[in-house]
Amino acid sequence: MSQSATCQRCHENYPFMDCDTLEFLTISLRYISYGCMATRSPQGRYLLLGLLELEDQSGYDLKQAIEQSVGHFWREGYGQIYPALEQLEQAGLVESHVERQSGRPDRKVYTLLEMGREWLREWLKEPARDEVPRNELLLKLFFGRLMSKATLRAHLTSKRDRLLEELRVYRALHARLDHESARRKELPYWLLTLRYGEHITKAELAWCNEALKQFDGEIT
């Protein structure tokens, strides 16, 4: 389609907006709203392989491990764990056995097999893909002109409070790891991911304070 035809179509669909503005909005919203579309990501399966490399675990154990460790930077739905484990077992990457428990339901425990360990190592060699997360606050701020001053301030203040709580959680987790996992060989790598979260949260907190200062001084 020619440039003139494209502009004509833009004018027909959005008569209140010129083509340059429409293009800017399209690019900006694509950045703000773009996210990983696949709910059952292949990375999620490698996450399970990696956690099983640490020790044998049940599906519930894996859920708890995710929430208490990589859940700070990687979301994996609980409902996705069991189907993924079944697929990994069918592929010969893990195996399972049932543990009998007195007075409690039996546990199905998964063990990483050597082929699963090789798959994990090969994936770790691949370049990591950068993904732009969804950020509803940025999306709302993009249209901030349509909100009241009180609403904008409330959004930013709420974000700042959540960031302060995240920092508290990170510091507590740091102290717990130093105390409980001091002798584990994985500790330096776990701390790298934790420090990343701390740095990102501090940067977001600085941005939030800057936005509130600008908001109070300039936005009317």
C-alpha cells in the first residue's frame, strides 16, 4: 500500500488524528503493552528442569520453590506446572514415582534424568531473549491528561508503597539466604538475581519519586 493510501486510510479511521501522531501512538503503545504471548512458554519447562536439578520434588514442591525464588522475576502459573511435568516425563526428560504418606495423600515426586540435564545445559548456552513486560501504570500515565490530579498522585503513591515493600522483601530474602544457604554452591548465582531485583526496584523507586516531584510541581 502506498504512503498516500495509508494516510488516507488513517484519516478515514481516525479523522481527529494526523498520521505522525497515530504512528507515535502505535509505537509507544506497542512498547508499553508488549508482553510474552505464550502462556505455556518453553522457558517454563526449563525452569522445572532447573529446579529438579537441585533436588527431587513434587508439583506442589515446585510451586513453592517458584514462589520463594524465581517468582520474583519469572511468573509461571500453578495450573501450567502439572501439564508441563507430564510432557517432560513423556519426552524422557524426567521420571516420577509415588511416595506413600501416612495419614496424608500420596506424593508424586519427579526426578531429573540425564537427558533432561543435557537439555537444560543446552538451553543455558542459548542467548537470553529480551522481553518488554506489560506495565499498566505506564499505560495509564500515557493517557494521564485524562485523569484528575488526585488519581494520578494516588497511582504513583501506590506504586511507591509497593516498591518500598519489595525492597523490604528483597532485604529479608538476602539475609535469609546468607543465613540458610551460605554453604550452597548456587548461592553466588542466586544473589546475582536478587541484586538485579534490588537495583531495578531502587531505580523504579527513584523514577517514582521523580515523577511525584514533577507531578506536584508541573502537572495541573
